[in-house]
Amino acid sequence: MLDLPQLFACAAALSGSAGLLYTGVLFVVALVSVLAPTAERRKDARTTLGILVRRRSR
């Protein structure tokens, strides 16, 4: 049976990995929104970035 500290360690590692992946995706989309060769691709990337970073009211 899995003990609690090991479960917390796995959950922390998974959470950290997901955070790093999300940050990487944001970085790539932001880079594309600036460096894309066509205006349409830049607009699409900015729209996607806006969706990913959208803040929700509390």
C-alpha cells in the first residue's frame, strides 16, 4: 500500500511537471505571436495566447 508522504511527493512532481509544461506552451505561443511570418498566424497566436492567459472573475 502507498504511504501518504510518497503520494504527496508524486502529486508534487506531477503538479510541477504540469506547471512547467503550461509555461512552455505559453512561451512558444507568445514567441509565435511575435515572430510568425504572416499577419494571420500572428493574429491566431495572439488569440490563442489570450485564451490561455484569460483571467476569470472571482
